[in-house]
Amino acid sequence: MTEIEYEVREQDLLAFNDHQLKNSQGLQKVLRRHQGIVPGVLAVLSMFLWFYYQDTLSAIYVAVTAVAWGLLTPVFLKWQMRQRIRRMYSDADMAAILGKYKLRSEQDALVEVSRVGESRVSWADILRIDVIKGYVFIFVTLDTALIVPYATVKTGDLREFLKDADARLEQAA
């Protein structure tokens, strides 16, 4: 039985949502469209202006707009998604999600202890564990995960906890 204690902050919640969005087929399609197709059409328009009308200045303006569109769209879309995510959670939701947690690995279940209380998740009910730079996400549903940021682990060994959790997931499968 291993146990870790950590704290979830707002930036950790945003990092989880960013992780979800990066793995979203729909968002990737929108990004490809805005990064590739729109600048491509603008580049063709720029070439048309330059070759057909011999209007170099307008062609340069359109080409610069195409490059700026391709480079700044991901930044804008990420900013816009973060604003939507912040509006999605009420103050009460944020108070319930953020704070200190303890995770304990037991033989039959993963136990989460927070200020709200204690909850048990059977190892068979855990879908997967994603380990990315700075975070561990323990998915209990497709859209819900326990967020464990490396930076805020106060007690316990996260690596040992992950080894134990992986072993228990293998047993449950």
C-alpha cells in the first residue's frame, strides 16, 4: 500500500483540459484547417495578386496575413479554450476540485481522500494512467481523471505509487 499527498491548483486543472484538447480529434481538425487551409488560400490569393495584377504591395499584405494567421491561430485558439474552461467551472466547482488530496493504493481499490470525504475507485474501473511532463492523469471515465501534479506532491514517492498502481491495474485487467 502506497500513499501520496498532493495539491491540485487551477493551473493543474487547465493543464488537464489542455491535455484533453490536444488528444481531441475535433480540435485537431480545426487547428489543421486554421493553420493550413486558410493560410494556403491566402497564399494562392497573394500569388494571384502578384502575377495577374502585378500588385506587389497587396500581394505582400496578403502573404504577411497568411503567415501571421498560420502562426498566431494556435496561440489564439489555446487562449480562447482556456477562457471557455474557466467560465465552465463555477466558484463552487472550483472550490470542490481544487485543494489537497491523498491517494492511497489498496489491494482492491484506489482511495482518494479530500476535504469532501473519501471515495474508492475499483482498479477495474480505472481506464488508463497518462504520464506526461509534469503530470499524472488517472482516468476514471473518458472525460474525468484524478490530476496529480509532480510539483505539488508533498509526501510519498510518486514513482513508487505509479509502479504500484500499474501492477494493480494489470491484476485487475
